[in-house]
Amino acid sequence: MNLAILGAQWGDEGKGKVVDLLTPHFSIVARSQGGHNAGHTVYVNGTKFVLRLIPSGILHPGVICVIGNGVVVDLQALFSEVDELTANGVDVGHRIVVSDKAHVILPYHRDLDLLSEARRGERKIGTTSRGIGPAYEDKIARRGIRVGDLADRAALEQEVRDNVLARNRLVHDTPMDPKVVLDELSACAERVRPWVGDVSLMLSQARRDGKAILYEGAQGTMLDIDHGTYPYVTSSNASIGGVCTGLGVPPKAIDGVLGIAKAYTTRVGAGPLPTELDGEMGNRLRDGGNEYGSVTGRPRRCGWYDAVVVRYGVRVNGIDALALTKLDVLDGLDRIDICTAYTCGGRTLTEFPSDVSQLARCQPVYESMPGWTTPTRGVRRFADLPEAARRYLSRLEEVSGVRMAIVSTGSERDDTILRDDVLQDCRMADLTGSVRLKPDATVDGAR
């Protein structure tokens, strides 16, 4: 089957572990959107890999990793990842394909990102300031530079000059030299050329040949530029539509959608978070779950599981089943709350509001459940979970409107429960047993 993996919350749900876990069942792992602002850390046999652009499928021999046209690519960041992988014995070779239509992040994009955040003052979005947003702005304004454009220096020259001069009009104190940017691009062009291709055509041919494709989304549904908590969102479509537009594949090329959600809720940066916890409990979740960004190191805001958010993610993406991560972080709590609805202005809301200002006024309606003292960490069979943990998962299924096909109970690849009956019902039975193939990796912070 061809499977899409998407975040059902505000990102950081543990997609890295799930992609790494399931990759042995696929020939191709294809990233559809985002940039090097999204990442995860994977440990294989004690070696640490930080992957921001290249899908973690690269750690599995023979798997082709695709960077789609919906991704904005910092070529220096890409080369750094390749060099680190190669130095640690991973044979990258020709296993990377970069879309010729993917847009390039350039030095002036980073400057404009910093300037944009500074101008917002107290209304900062909380971006990673890596040039992601300005690169997408140039793409939409039709002045962007694509990977395929790098092959023709003469044609590039005027475009780079115009863009750099526009940057210099905004950033007066440190003018940028267009020639320096152009020379950097020319050097990058030589190195990236062997990987550049028509991703849409390649994936179409792969499907005709019967090869299984894993579509990997970045960030999460609530950060989607159209369907997230705008303006506190990323600059791309992190929901299911971004898979089609970001890779040039039709909807019928996606056989199933697996949503990823934590057993609680987190987000990074500004914007409403209805279940946010301050004080001791918020710190307990943050420290227990190692909730610090793998790219920025920023502490994540933490709160109880928000079923209103996940129901919205299920609806927007057509999620067939969920993979729930970090269940073990809740070990030892006396009581665990679940947000099942909001109250706002005297009304009860069971559906996620489209107005972010209304969301900011919403108060969570909690349902409290007993916790458990028997550890769940490392449990690999559903029946071996504490009874209270099983009841918690069952209730999450009821209030989220979708079954839990996978439950992660630790950072080890093997610390995973695959529920064969749910996988069968969701037409994902081929994924059964994947964690038993290569139990030699852990994923930092993605339990």
C-alpha cells in the first residue's frame, strides 16, 4: 500500500520514529513540504543522526528518499546532512532524489525572516528564522529560484540580482553582494545535479511498477497555512492536500492515512493552546517527554490531550488510524485529563473553531481518568498494558473518532505496540511486524 503519515496536532508528534519504524515495508519515502525547520534525531547502534530534510528512510539500505517540489531546500543544510550520513557509514549514493521544482532557500531569505519577526514585536509567530517563510513568499510571488534553475547561470544572474537588491533596500546596514550569492549557487548546482529529477514522473512510474511509497509530511495539521491556527502556522500545507501538491501525485495514489498524535499535547512558538499547563504539571510533561525542539532546542508548551484538535485533524486529513506516541510519559500520574470540548461565551463547542481569536478565548472541558503506577515503558503487547492505560486509550479512541493502530511506549524502535486487528480493519495489515525487522535504533524525543 501507499501510506501518508501526517501530524494530527501542532507538530513534534513523533513522526520520525513512525517513519523509521515502517520504512522496511516501502521502497520509497517521499517528503512533501516544509524545510529544514522540521527535524528529528535518530540513534542507530549508538550513532546520532540529525535529519531535517532527508527522510529517515535513508537509514535503511536500498530505500529511495525523495524531496518533493513542496519542500523549500537550503542546499547547504542538505549537503551537511549528506556529509554527516556518509561520515557515519550510511551509503547515500544515488538514493536521494530532489525535485527540480523545489524552491531554494537563499542567504537573503534568512535575513528577511529575522527582519519580519522583529517587525512583529509582541505578535511574533515564533519562526525558526531559517528563511522558510520568505522562500515560500518568493515562490508565491513568482520570483523564487527552483533547483532546476541552477543549471543555467546566465538565466539566474538577473533573478538573483533583482532579489538581492530588493533585500538590500530593506536591510540597509549590511548590504549583500549579488555576485557572492550567485557564486554560491553555482557551486551548489554542481553538487546537487546528480540528485535532481522529475519527482512526479518518478513516483508515477514507481506506482506503475508496484513499488510501495511512504509519503512523509512535516510539522502538523494545526500548523497548516490554510487549515491551522493562522497566523500562528508554518508556511506550507502540512495536511493531506500538501502531499498531492508537494509531490505531484493524485489523491488516488494515497491508499491510507496514518495520523500521529502524542498522548498529550504540545506546541512550539506563539498562538493559542487551550489545554496548556503552567507550573509543576507542565514541567512534568516537558521534562518527562524531553519536549525540546530537535532543530532549535526551544522548550515546547505542554498540555493535556485535546480531542477537539485531533478530531479536526481526522476530519481534515481523512485519517484512517492513529499512531499514539509517548504513552510512557504519563506513567505514575494519579489523574489524567482529556479535553473533550471547549466553552466560549457561554457556549459549548465540540468542533474546532476556525477563528483563532475565538480559540484564544476558549476554555477546555475536561474529563478526568485514573492514572496508572505500573510502567508502560517498553511494553510491546496491548494486553500487557496496565488496565487503566488500556481504558485511557479506549477513551481517546472514542473522543477522537478513530482507532489507535500503533502505540509507542518508549524511544527504542521495538518499544511499540502494533494492534493487528486495527491495522487489518484500516487496510494496513501489511505493516504488522515491522518493528521486529531491525530493532537497533532509537529516536530521540519521539517515544
